[in-house]
Amino acid sequence: MNGPLEWYASISGMIAAFMVAGDFGRRVTGWGFILFVTASIAWIVSGMRAGTMPLAVQNGILLLINIYGAWQYLVGRKSRRAEAD
């Protein structure tokens, strides 16, 4: 497990964590969650290829959480209300 897919998953996860933790605004945080979604998908594929199911299952759950986060920050009612203000 040391190919381009794993490197993408690792680097994109670090960038996404910076985007979410940096508190740069709702839109940036939302896009950070989108980046987390792509990283989770990459880890799921990598985990399934390598036969490491705990990694795949963990990232399957994180995928759902990250989709929810992206929804909350980019599409959800709070996001629309914040843009109206």
C-alpha cells in the first residue's frame, strides 16, 4: 500500500483537515468536507484492494459523516440562511 492512490488519500486528507480546522468560512469548510469525501473513497478502494477491511469499513463510516458535513456546510438550511445574511 504505497501507490498513487494511497498518496492521494493521505495528502488530500491532510489538506481537508487544514481547510476544516482553519475556520476560513462555511464555503471553504464545505469544500474541505468534499475533499474528505474523495479521500475516504480512495481509502476504501485501497483498503479493499489490499484486503485491509478495517481500513475500508472505517472510511465507509467516515464517508457518510463527510457527506453529511458537506451537506450541512454547502447545501443545508443553515448554509442558505448564512448566505442571505
